[in-house]
Amino acid sequence: MNAYDVIVAGAGPAGSMSARLLAERGARVLLLDKQRFPRDKPCGGGVTVRAAVLQDIDLSPVIERTVHGVRFTLRLGEAFERHFEEPLSFMTQRSRLDALLAERAAEAGAEFHDGVALREIDPAFNGTSSFSRTVHTDSDTYTARVLIGADGANGLVGRTLALRTECEEAVALEGNVPYTPDMPADWHDVVGLDLGGMAGGYGWVFPKGDHLNVGVGCWKYAAFTLRPKLFELSRRYGFPESSIENLRGHHLPVRVPGSPIARGGVAVVGDAAGLVDPLSGEGIHMAFASGRLAAEEALRVLSGEAADMSGYEAAVDRELQTELTVSRRLQEMLTFAPPPYLAIMRRSDKFWRLFCHLIRGELTYLDLMRMIGPLRLAMEFLADVAERRRLGRVQSGLRLMAAAGR
């Protein structure tokens, strides 16, 4: 039997962050992932500046493009561009990013086993005992005092240990368009964002080293619109449907505040905890942030300062969930009526720079709320109206599905 202080299940951005930080502090860490690395994963692959600053390692080896501008459209109409003097986001591919992060965790001292999936987890992880508990794979058994689940939205850790984080579900569909000699070079340092055409989401074009990543995202009740919307988006920008490769869909879990993400000696992080930014649909920033918080609490458990991982959930609620809750309200409001916001974005340098400072992490969503002062009341009103409309559409969709099933 192999003994460790902490087992981390899943070597994505959240899991590798936790594993590396723990190993750097001297903990015996086992990092597992069910896939062989390098492995690809559905994701736009954008690392915003605010996400990158949470890492204390150099990401430049896997950065393929640096984004300084955005090409906006409203329902695939006329486009306009805004540019910023500083980087807004770094474009990478998850196969390369995740491999780098796992490699750095291993260099720090974590033992990394790829191609190894958890099959069984000791329910005693839910308790507060200081003794080690076991996990089983197909080929071995391991023990640890702390288990960190970074195994995605439908991961085994959360399902087995009753951490069924309640989430609102969004979905996305994406594919890649290879660069061709006749493709305009002006995509190299801008991303494309199309607003107003998706229920609660948007369409995107992200430049990579040898291709463009094109995708659309929306609330789950409108998932049937994803494929036609993606093809509309690609045609709008001159990319034939036949040029889209590696088409795939994925879930974007949005945590409902107060949902459990820690119990006893176990915690879930990143997508496994539903920590996705509702406004942007971006999860890498919260993966890094939650991975760091989980590592800090695990160190407290190992040192005897904490009896269990509940302090991690409290830290997430205090430091991350407040931001996500504001983002959720902004998302309701902006997707309810995008035309005025795009008009302001086009004409107001101040509003554009505010947007850039949010992406770069120089302002938070809470800072934004403080800045708008009394206008916050109007924002809350519009967000409430938008939420009621969305819930009404969800209920209508459920009734239609039920009728169709009779």
C-alpha cells in the first residue's frame, strides 16, 4: 500500500496547482489523472491575465497567441474592434497547458501518475479522523489524509463522497478551423465575441498557433441550438462548415451559492466544484484560485491546525463566491438586452478600458459594483427581470419535453 499526505484526482489547472503548492511545502502528494498526457480537453484555451497572475510559474512555453483586442458583433451583424495597449489574454491549448502544469507539479516533488483512474474511494474521507483513508485504482491502493477532487463536473470524487454540488448548467460546442494561406492575418491578436445570439451565452473565435478555435455556449435548455449557431458563426466569418475539425461539446457548471464543496478530509476544486465565471464562461482563473485555496487548507489539516477541509469551503465563499455571484447577476442583465451595452462599448473609451481592467484582474466585479453606485439598483432590477424571463423559458421547455414524451 502506497502512503501519501494528499491525493489529488485530476491533473487539470486546479489539480496541478494544488499538487504543486503542496509538494513545494513538503507534503507527500500523489497526482492522478485517468488520461495519458499530453491529452486534449474541450476548452477555449484562453488564459486571461488575471488568471495568469495567480500562477508563479512561467506559462510562456505554451502561449501561442497574445490577445490585445476584441472583435465584437451583435447577432453576427456588423463588426467593430477595440484594442488595448496591454495584453488581455493568452491563448494556449489545454493539451499543452495541462502537460506543463503537471510537469511543474512533478518537478516540485508531486508523484504524477497519468493513465490511472480512481475506481473506489473510502467513504471515511467524509469524516474528521486524522487517520489515512484509502482509494483504489485498477492496479493499486493508496492512502492519504486528504483527497482533493479535481476530476471535472461529473467527477467520481464528488459523486462518491456526496459532494453533489448544486449547479446551473450551461453547455458549449466548439471546433477548430486550421489556418490556410488565404485566412486574414488580422485574427492573430484579437478574439471574436458575438453577443445576443445565444440564450445566456455567446459565440467566440479564439486564435491559436495553427488554427482558430470557434465555439458557442448557452444555457442547457437551449442546447439544441448549438450546432446551427456554430455553423452560422463560422459562415459569418468566412469559414466553411466543412473546415471545422474536432467538433465537441462540454458542460459548464455554475455553482449555486452555498452548495457543498468540502466535507471531512475531502474537497472539490475547479469545474468539480462548479467554479466557472458565469459572465465569461471561463474556468481557468477559478481553477487556479480554488486549487490554491484547497492546498492552503490541506496544509492546515496536515499540520493539525484544522480538523477537516471545511475551511476551504469557507474561503471559497468568502474570496471567490462573492465575485461569482456578482458575475451571475451581470450575466443575467447583459444577456437580457445586449444592444445598449455593445453600443456603449463601441463609443465609450472609459467603458472599454473598464472592461479591459476587469479581464486583466486590475478591477474585480465587486469594484465595479462600488463604482456604479446608485445605478446598482437599476442593474439589480434588470437582472431580476432577466432571471424571471429565463426561468419562464426553462419551464416552457420542460413542459414541451414532457408533452413530447407522452
